Amino acid sequence: MTGPPDPSSPEDAQVVAQSLEEPELFARLYDRYAPDIHRYAARRLGVSAADDITAETFLVAFRIRSRYDTTRPSARPWLYGIAGNLIGKQRRAEVRALRALARTGHDPVAETWSERADERVTAQAAQAPLAGALAALSVGDRHVLLLVAWADLTYTEVGEALGIPVGTVRSRLNRARRKVRSALGADPAFTLDATEVV
């Protein structure tokens, strides 16, 4: 995950604004955020699709950079919003992948979730039911849950990324967590907070 910006680096808003005159500066945003966007897209759609989603995210961002709200110092939520829209276009593929994971219990993307054997056993036991629960969520609820859980965005950042109020983020996240917990049942292995398991 991306940590706090380097204080010696210009804020994202400044980079975007300057890139209007010097397009090559936009590469700084790619360098800062492409690994995170790729990881997020890989978790949602798989590695091969993540390459395309990441490239297209930055291509779209570059093309529409003149519309960027420079009052927002971080471009991170904006980029996740673009990636989310592109992922939404591939929603059927995501749901198919989640349903396949629910059937097989095998998630090649998440094979390295934990380094300790006990955690691996718990995660593997939870993968199939969790994937089924995620596939059953509405698009909006799933998107909010995964932006919090996999992209580590704050509620405010999720709201910025999706163009929705923070209250809507909270209600969607609460609803998604409730549905996931319910789908996972009362088994103690599945009583963790959905964002901890995901």
C-alpha cells in the first residue's frame, strides 16, 4: 500500500496541474500509485486483467486530467474511482471469478495472504464461502467493501472515488459487512470482521 507522500515531492494536484503544460510529469502519479491500483485490480479480476485495468486507468486519467479538482491534494481516490469504473465494466467477469472461487475454494491471487501456517488454514477455509458472499453483494456494496478492505481507502476517499457521500459509504459498508457475516454463518472461523478476512 502506498504510504504517506514524500514531503519533498509535489502534491498530486500540483503534478496534475503542471502536467497540462509538461505531460511527462504525469508519470509521477503512475510511479506513486500504479502498484496499488494493480494490486487492487488483481484482487478483483485477476492478474491478467489487472495489467489492462492499470494501464487503462492511467490512460483515462491522463486524458481527463484537465478536469481534475486541484483542491484535492491526493489523486489516489480519483484514480481508484477510475479503476472502479473500469472494473465495473468487467463486473460479470468478477462475479464469475468469485463464483468459481466459491465452488473450488482456490484463489491463485490470494495464495500468499498470510505467512503463518495457522493463518493460511483459516484463510483457505474462508475463501470459498467468502467469495460466494462477495458475489452475492450488490455492485455498490461490493465496491465499497473492497475499496476499504483491499485498497485501504478511508471512508472519505471511497466517497471521493465513487462520487457518493460518506454517509452512503458507511451504510453500504455496514450492509455489506452484515450480509457477508450472515452468509458466512456462525462458524467461529468466519466471525472476523469482513475487512479482516478479505
